[in-house]
Amino acid sequence: MIEKKLAENEIIVNMTHLPVEIDSRADTCCLGGNFMVESFTGQVCKVNGFMDEMTVEDIPIATGITGYDIPGGKTILLEFNQSLYFGPKMNHSLINPNQIRYNHWMSKTIHSRLKAISV
């Protein structure tokens, strides 16, 4: 667990440091334990893996926020809308570059792990 002061006005956020992976095979972004929920839509999904035995039901759709440390010691907040929220049940997050591109938020392809993002 990482505790970070994000602003001068005493905003403290406890965040779990977990990997964020780029996955163009996912249909949408999947938010794990390193995201905080801003809001839920009230909708849930049935999520299927590549095998029938890999089905999970009632996964909520949410807007989630995570922090990204940029060079120079600052932290920026990244918000992902209409994402599947797995929370602490998932020890990483999957970001779908196709969903981000569709919403005109990325000008470069990012590879394998989130190292830099162009917004």
C-alpha cells in the first residue's frame, strides 16, 4: 500500500501498487486493486474468458481512477469510464488501447506495461 499526498490541500490517497497491462484482446478496460471507484453505473456484466469454465457473473461497470507517477516526482490521475471493476479480486489491471483510441485519448501505441502515456 502506497500513501501519497496528491495536492497541497492535504489530500491523502492510499493506493496499492499493482501492474497495469495493455491488452488489446480485452473488450474493455478491466480495473483491478490499483483503482479507486469514482462511480458505478448500476449495470453489471457476465464476463467470459476464452474457455466456458472462465465465466464470472455480476461484474459491475464503473468509472475508476488510478495514479501514475511521471518523471519529476509528480503523480497524475488517470480516469477510465465504462470499465469492468474487479477491484482487489484482480492483482493487475487491463487497459484496452482500442477503447482509449476510440474515445480519442491516445495518440501513440503503448507496449506491454504502462511506461508512458500520451494524452
